[in-house]
Amino acid sequence: MRPENWYLTEDLDEFLARAGGFLRSRPALHTVPLTVTDALRRRGLHLYGKEAPLFGLLEADDGTVRAALLHTPPFQINVTALTPQEADALAVRFAELGRSLPGVSGPKDATESFAAAWERRTGAAVAVDKRQRLYRLGELTVPEPRPQGRARIAGPADRHLLIRWFEEFGEITGGVGQDPGNWADARISYGGVTLWETGDGTPLAMAGATPETAGQVRVAPVYTLADLRGRGYAGAVTAEVSRTARAAGVQEILLFTDLDNPTSNGLYQRIGYRPVADFSVWRFGG
């Protein structure tokens, strides 16, 4: 596998024309590149930072796309499944370009291979930052006992609340990747956040969902106020978002969990989510 076999471009339209079919062929496993490229297409190429994003694809001799990547600086490069040889060729290509990479995210085996190749080719220190599991909804089960309260779609009057909660969510998870105000405006525009609130209208928790693309949506983020956790609000609001997506005819309803958080992994399985694959995020040093 030669490094030059990896085709890189800053042209999103060209990338989607060449790699879009490949990404849509496995919408669950490719949920991140599908949702990120959809957001870039709708909201602008500089959604995640000032530097232009970079896209890449690897084609077989017959023109079939075997793998794809995207990089939205200053965040990690995101890759689809890679063989060790493909990962090594990609590491060489980026090293030759002199492009700074803070890390890599994607399927577990692919990120392990790329991180090892990056360390070998550049001498950079590498370490696992997050271990994640992708789940898809099977048979939805509303958790019992149902907590007091009700679900409501967040609207313009909730903007400041969504901004604050999105920032707090980012502090817990280590970053959210975009301006909280822009995120809130975008989610409000299509009803992309559901709140769980008390009978008098006091918000307790939220669950969001990405716009549908290629027949899939991803539930994210899910957040409950710190002093209200463990009371069933996260499960109730996640179940409601999941129910709404299924009622709308969405084929794949997905979410990621942190494997170091057994509480959330257990909760989502009780709702009806079933494991699909393990993913990981690696960070690279200088």
C-alpha cells in the first residue's frame, strides 16, 4: 500500500461525490463522517474551526472506495475501518505533508493501527483518550418506573439554557467541537433537543439528536443536572427522543457511550440499545 494511494482534498462536494456511496453503504458504522459532513454542508466548512477541513479516500484498482477520512482542525482525524497496511500508508502521507494531528478517532482496530503507525513514523507519544461503544436501537423499552415530569421540544426561549448545558456537557466530556450558541441555534431550528421538565416547567435533563442523514440519526448529547442524576430523567428523555425518531421512520437510531461509564451503558441497554462496535479516541503528543 503506497501513501500516494490516499487521495486528499479540501473540496467537500468532490469528496461526497466520490465517497458518499461508501459512507451511506454502512450508515451505522459511518455515523460520524455522515453527520459531520452533513453539518459542514449545511452550516459551512468552518463550523469546527478556522482552518479548512481535509477529506480523504482510498480507492481499490477498480475504483471502489475502501476507506475514508475527515479532519476538522483543531480536532482529531476521523477514520473509517482500516487495515494495518492502509493505516501505515496514511500515517506516512500525513507525516510527509507535515500536517499536525492531535489524535485519531474511529473504529477500535483502525485507530490502534493508525496510532501505532503515527508513533513509528513520527516518534510522537500516543495514548488512548476515550474508549467508546456504538449502540443501535432494537426494541424500544420505556424505563420503569417512569419519573415524574414530561417531555418537551426545546424552542427559542430555551436558547440560553441549551448553551449553558452544552458547555457543561463539554466540560464533562472534554470538548464539544463547536460554538455553543451556533449549536443551540441549529438544534432549535429543527427541533433537535428534547427537554424533560417538571410539571411546572422546570427543565431537568435534555437529549439531542442529529438531523437524519442516510437513514440514521445519532442521539447526542444526553445531559442531566449534576444534583439530579440517578433519578431516571436521562433514561426518560432518551427514550422519548428514540421513540420520536422511530415514529418518524428513521431506520437507524444510534448513540455512543463511554465504556468507562457502566451506568450509562447499562441504562441504554435497558432502553433497548444493542452493541454494534467499539470505537476509540487516541491523543498524540509532540
